[in-house]
Amino acid sequence: MLLFEVVVTRLFSVLFYHHFSFFAISLVMSGLVIGGILASRWDAVGLSDKSFAKRLTVLSGLFSVTTLAGILALTNSAELDAASTLSLARVAVYATLFLPGLIAAGAFLALAFARNPRWIGNLYAIDLVAASLACIAAIAALRVLSGPAVIVVVAGLAAAGTVCTAPTAKARWAGLGLLAVAAGLIWSSAAGGGRFLSLKTKGEMPFLERWNEHSLVRAFAQDGLRYLVIDRGAATAMRSLPAPPTPDPSWKGGAQHAVYRLGRSFERVAIIGVGGGRDLLPPIFHGVKHVDGYEINQTMIDFLQRDFRDFNTVTTRPEVRLIHDDARNGIAHSGQQYDVIQASLIDTWAATASGGFVLSENSLYTREGWRVFLEHLTPAGILTMSRWHISDAPAETHRLVALAAASLEDAGITDVASHIVLLQSDKSEDPVAYGGGEARTIGTILVSRSPFSAEEARRLAVDAEAAGGELIAAPGVTPGNPVLQKLLVPATRAAAIAESPFNIEPPTDLKPYFFLQVRPGDLVNLRRHNFGTVTEITFNGVRVMIVLSAASLALVILVAVLTLTSLPGTASSAGARRTYRWMTFYFLGIGLGYILVQISLLQRLMVVLGRPTLALSVVLFSMLLGTGCGAAASGRLFPSGNLRRAMLMVVSALVVLRLAFFAVPVLEHMSSTAALACVGAILFATGFVLGCAFPLGVRAVAPTGEWAIQKMWAINGAASIAASVLAAVIGLVWGSGAVLSAGVLAYGVALVTAVFSNRPA
């Protein structure tokens, strides 16, 4: 189940862009809830051993068959088209392809847990330990198989479950047959280089595609270039450079490389996001002796150094060194001082395997991240970044300037206007912000630790004019846009941010959402807009999140009402009915709380640790392993099943964790190994404490009725769905610290209900 969740999120990010991932996953995870409700109608305890095994066999077989059918239907019908985004209805249709199988899986788990309450601790522990191993397995599988092929692995595991539970030889052979089909599909996909079980591409098919935990990269040959398309539509070009790669005027670069034409002497340069190698050429052309390229995606490095080495030989230049690391983390631990740190249009818009809005690039666009970059510049060094500029909706440009000004002030520089230059690549574009005619240019900002001179500003203005661009802001050049004017003045910056129709507040590590430039309250103003390529990504994602949040909360309310109104039976005592009602809110609280705590830690640690997928595996693995061990030990720690004492321990531990949340930046000063070990130990301990809540709650509610456990499973699952979306919304508006606080509050509600559930009727 967890392998499916992690991999299908990566798959849906490719299909639907990052902001649809939570929507798809929430719909899919509804299968757990529906399965729990379905299983609540079965007499799990009264079934004979053979009937119990037969029912489990059928359910796991259904999970396997429908998962196979779903992925085959998806690969034969879904089409990748960078020029369009699927509607919510289309996303829902694709997501529900897997819903029948997930309903069967949810029913399987609920039935197994309800069979014997004494099994709960061990079953829950084994379930979570296996889930923690799936976090590692997902990353390993995506490095050797395509995303659709890993979904087939899920079907194979479900088929193995069929073999394990089969009560007859015939059923066992049927399970082995399903396992053989899954193995055959996986082998065919691997032997064909991923061609079999691949997603369709509208128009020309790629000649090479490669998956990993970060992205799907497809390679196209066109006009003598190699176009590398990341996920659905983020592209980078690789030009032909036969050996020996000799600099010529074509290496000069465009508007985003204006820093090299400033006139300063540069010895060492860091490039953030190497991509197809285009940004490596201008510094070499201008005589830079050391060019370090930081690239988080190993596929891109493999393309440059191995797959396309004969096509583009830039990495054979002695100046070039490629470093596989998150740029922020790599530069922080490099021990180098750079003359230039450059990032050009670093925006794959790809969700990591943890879901939408947790993007690989988030850590590059925060005040804390820019503090790292500015600290690793030489005294005359320059940080330069390029983003899309749309005159009618300049949210990205304005936010970049606000971030630059705030970061300079954080570094102790008060006269920020003399340290910032802003360029536009093409001033002839009409200012069209929405729809298919969206007109966009490239805005490039230069942030220097030392003030720019009037001569440097003049030189940049001449260079921009010659290329058809414009110098928008510089020392001695007042921006024509009044918002930019105010952003460059400390006294008026806060007012400019507040008055802007966009969210241009400088992002922080607690709220690292640079790409989401619309406040939830601003959605009313956009309700009649169509969206172009950039505005679709940056603006429409928030609207999708709000719709998703409403749908998920409605689901939780519906399930809670159904369980509250359908009591365990008239034969139950008044005390049992009272316990049942209170325990409904208990399982609602721990379902919300666990996911809120987990996602808050993901949001926070992915930014600080770098390598989002590594952070994902550490967080999920450590926390789930700890939760499983805590569940197994809960019976020995609390032999009397004292729920109040257990929940008091949980809430106390979370309060300590919340207080320590602000100490996370300390990890940046540790080595990567020490930081990961420290995080793993803390999260294991956190998971261990949280792991006691579910099995102890099951022991408390089991005597209240024969269907109580299955219903509580459904409530817990529904709350988890809502929490996954609420975590994104709360984090977007108030930051990851608020997400953790919400998790503490949810467990506080569970503590209160634990107290009242044990009081006499």
C-alpha cells in the first residue's frame, strides 16, 4: 500500500503537474475508508477459519487484478502534452482507475485487524515496519524500473498476499498465476528499456526516457538539439558540441548570463541546475577557470557524462566539475567562495514522492537559502537568478526582488537598491498574462555583496538594449513599476507586499512556497480567468488545493456522522455506547494528528537536509519503523490499556518536538551523515511514542460492538486523507510550524476524548 502511494504520487506528478498530486492521492486513498466501511458489515470474529482465509484471498486477488488493469488502462489512454493541463474531472477519472483495488486492500486490512483484538499490536507493527521498508524500496525501484512498472510490482506483492492466504490449492495456483503475469510485465518493461508500460507522448515520441525518484526525463531529437523534458513539460536543451569543445561566440549566452558581461573578473562559478549543460558554456567563454555544476537529478549528470557524451562534450573541459547534490546543501558544505552563483529558470514543477507542493526547488528560493548563497560569495561576488516575467502578472519577478532585498538586509546591507540589478530579456512582448496567448519574457536579477557602480549599470543597459531587452532597475535607474520602486525601499517594502494582488512575501524555510504566488483569499479575483503555461502552474494550483480540501473535509464529516449514528447495537450497554461515541473522536484525532505531524516534518526537513527524496526516505522510514516498534511494545508499556496515560505521554513528546522545531537549522552545520543520523533517531523516538495510540485505542473500543474496529479504521483513514490536504493548505498559509501545531492539537483532542471515554455513564 505504501509503495503504491509513493510511486503513484510520482506518476501523477508526471501526468497532472505537481498541484494535482494531492487531489489524485486523496481520491485513491479513499479506497481505504470505503474498504473499512465495507468490512464493518462482516462478522470478522464469527467467520470460520476457511471463510476468513477465503475472503482475504479474494480481496488481495482483487487488489492485484484491478491494479494491473488500472495501470494498463492508464498507459494506454493518458497522454503527456506540455501545452495543456487536464481538468479536475479527467484527473478524478484516472485516479479512480485504482479505486476498486484500494477498496479491496482497505477491506483486507480492516478485516484482518478485526479478526482478533489480541493480534492488533503485532499486526500493526508488522504492517508499519513493512511500510517503512517500502519507502526505501520505492526509491530503489524507480531507479531501475519505469513508474508504471513499479505499480505492477505492487500488483505482484498483492498477488503474493493471495498465495499466502489461499485456503485451497486452486486458489494458491490462481495467486501464482497473477504473480507470474506481474513478473512477465515487469520483465518485458525492463528488457524493452521502459518502452513497454510507458506513458504516451502527444506528437513525436522520445527516443529515450528514464525514471528515477526525482522525475521522468524524456529525450527528443529536434533541429540538431537534444530536448530533455522533465516530468510533464519542464524542458532544457542540449546543443551539439563535438570534441574538442572549443569556445566560440555562440557560447556567449543570453540575457540570463549578463553577469559575465559586467566587467568584473571571475575565477570560480557555481551553476545551480546543470540540465542540458547550456549554463556551463558562458562562464567558460568568458575565461572562468573553475565551473562547479550542482545537479540534484542524477539522470541529467548521466546524460552529460555517459549517454550523450559524444553528442555534447562540455564535461570533458578541464574547467567543469559536476556535483550530484542539492545546490544549497552542496554549496553550504563546499568550503568554497564563489565569484558567481547562478540559477536560470530552475523550475521543474515536479512533486517529489511525498506529494504536491513539496518541490525539489523550494530550498533555493528562501531567505535562509539565500543567506547560504550570499555567505559563500567572494566580497565582489554576485548571486544571479532568472525567472519568468509577465508584465500583466509579474508575481515571480516581484517576489524575486522582495526576496533579494530581504536577504541583503539579513546580511547586514541596508542600502539594498545599490546592490540589486534587474533585467528583462525582451521588452517588445505584449503584456498578456492569462490564456493561450500568455506572453512571457525572462527576468534576471543580479544581487551583489558590493554595490554596483554607475559604469557597470551603464554597461548592462547597453548590453540589454542591444539584445532587445531592458534594464529595469539598477543604481541610478528607477524602476517604472511602482511596486518595484517600493520593494527597493525598506520603509515602503512591507506596504508594497501587503498591497500587491499577488503573494510576493519573501519565502522562508517555514513557508518555502516561492511558486505559489496567490493567496487563498485572492482566488475570487481569478475565477473568470483562463490560464497560460506559467499562470496555470503558479496560480491555479492554489485553487485546486482549496477544492480538494473541501472535498476531503466533507468525506471526513460524512464518515464521522455515519459512525456516530450507527451505534454498535441496541444490546450494548449505555457505557459501551458512550465509549463508542468518544472513541470516534479519538480515532479522528489520531488520524489527523499522525499525518499532520509527519507532513510537517517532511516540509521542514526536506528544505534543510537537501535532496528531497533522501529526506523523504529518512522521515518515512524512521517514523514508520518507530511507530511499528511502538505498536508492538504498547501492550507491555501499558498492560492495563491506560489510554489517558499513553496519550499524555504522546502529547508531552509532541510539545517538546514543537519547541525543538526552531532548532532545525542547526542541522545545516553538521555533516550530511551526522544530520541524517540525528534526524533518524529523533523521528524513530517520535514514531515510537505515536505508535502506542492506535493499538491501545483498538483495545478500548473493541468491547463496544462487533463492527466497532472496522468503523474506527474507516474514520482513521478518512482523517488521514483530510490531514494530507490540510497539511498542504496550512503549510501554504501559515508554514510548517503551524502544521506541527495542528498535529499537536489533534492529539490533544484525542487525549481529552480518552479521558471522557473511561468515565462512568
